[in-house]
Amino acid sequence: MARPALGILVGILIFIAAGCLAGFWIAKVRNEREQRKTRIAHTQVYWHGSVG
């Protein structure tokens, strides 16, 4: 394989890998945010419920 073609192929593979990692990272951040929202809502319900 010619050197320029190898460079293009490696560049494309790096681009695809970066996209996959970004997708996993975004999914992880969204999941953590949803868990935090659930935990905050659960805590607020119990705090307001126990005060009143």
C-alpha cells in the first residue's frame, strides 16, 4: 500500500474511533445526569414530606 493511502486510512480510522469514544462519553454523561436528577428529586420529596 502506498504511503499516502496508508496515512489516509489511518486518519479515517482515528476519526471513526474518536466518534465512537465521543458517543460513549456523551451517553455516560447523560446517564449520570439522569441518575443525579432522580436522586435529587427523591431527596427533595423525602425532605419536604418529612417537614410537613
